[in-house]
Amino acid sequence: SSSSTVNTNQTEIRAFRTENVPMQVITLRLTKENYFSWSPAMTMGIAGRGRTAYIDGRNPEPARTSGLWHTWFLEDNQVKTWNVNSISTDIQPLILRKNTARDMWVVLEQMYGQKKTAIRTYQIMKTIYGIRQGNSSVAEYYGALKAKWEELDYHSDISWHCPQDQTLYVAQEWENKVFLFLAGLNDEFEGVRSQILNSGDVSSIEDVYSCVEAEEQRRLVTNEGKRELVPYHERSTLVSRGPGGPSRSLRRCTHCKKTGHTVDYCWIFIQRRRETKGGLLLGGHLYL
């Protein structure tokens, strides 16, 4: 009688677990091209439900005679379901009949997660150099570049023997990223792009992004939340023509005395402010 009660309770517990388990843990689906975005997202989703050991090999299948097997079988199939539901339909048949969630994970990693393949590095580099802002916001454009940079870093696992050379290489790589980011911006950001390039000192990619994004936010406020998609050279021609025909500038910086921006978005002033600790800022001038 007591044994029957225990078995009934265990059945109810398993049914409860099954009913409350989601069918998916992430919305991103694995394709043949996005493994390096899918894998960390999927790992986080599985880890958030305490099932990481089922994909990294730390929880192998126990003996079927063991009292742990039924719980393991239930939870392993939950992870297998998450795996199948998070990949595209053309990939599903490749793993559908695998015995364990770990087997599925290994197959996907072997097929799509190989590092240092020349063809994959070439594809990533080609994509990076082809990314342009277009109709995307600055944040969306930067996010697309950053995702590809991280994927490229994964394939460029270099073993350095000289710390100085590594430091110089990393600095050069970050400078190249700044140039790529600026080159892909829409023409409407020509003003802030010129400021950054003419400053003589290229800052980190995060600082450059912050400056450009701030300019975008200023434009959104000015245009009541609508992004300007008119090419810079066309818009600047329209703006510079006054009612009588003579050229005029709508904005002038009180710090560098150049037109096309205000002191709040002057890259030279921002750089100087970052380099100077302390002091008083009044009307675009720095008083120490």
C-alpha cells in the first residue's frame, strides 16, 4: 500500500514537471550560418532552467536499473525538446533520432561550430565590410557590426608570445573597427564623422559610438522622433539655402568655431573634457 502511494506521488510530480516546462527556451532558431550567435543564447536559456549538465556531458545517462534513471530520462528529453524546437526545420532531421541531449549538442557543434576554417573567416570578413547603416538606427547598425566582430574574434584565437606586440595589435584592431563603423554610417552623420577623424586622436569604439548615437538622439528630438533618411549632401544643400538664396548655417560651435554642430556635440570639446579632470565648463569653454 505504501509502495503504491509512493509511485502515485512520483507520477504526479513528473506530470507536474512536464506541464510546467516550456517548449522553447529562446526565440532564436539555429540556421547553417548563425551557430555562433545561437550557441551562447541557447546555453543561457538551458542554464536558466538548471539543465546545463545535460549538454556539457556532466550528467551522463545512469543505468536503467538505477532509481535516478526515470528523472534523468524525463529531464534529458526536456532538453532534447528545447534543442529540436530551437533549430530550423532543415536541420531537425539531423539530430531528431539522437539518444541524448548531449549527443544532439555534439553533432550541432561538429557541423556548425568548427573554428579557424578559412571559408568561415572569409565569409565573416566579407559580411563585415559590406555592412552599412541604411534604414537601421545607429544602435542596430553598431550591434550588427559588434556581433560579427565577436564571431571573428572567436575564429582568430592567436597565441601571443610578446605582450607588447599583442597590445599594439589590439590597439590597431580597435582603430580599424572605429574606421569601419564610421565608414558605414549614413551621410547624415558626415558632420560628426568629420569631427572625429579630424580630431587627430581616435578614441575607443565605445566612445565613438556614444558620440554618434548622441547626435542621432538630438536629431530625433529635433524631428519629433523621425529619423532623417535624406542623404547628407542633399539635405545640407536644402538647409544652407536661405529665402534669398545666400548660404547660411543653422548651427555653429562656440568651442571650435566650426559650423554644422553645437558645442554639446563637438568631438574636439568632448575629447578635451575627457582628458581634463576637474575644471568648470561654461558656455563651451573650460575654466581650470
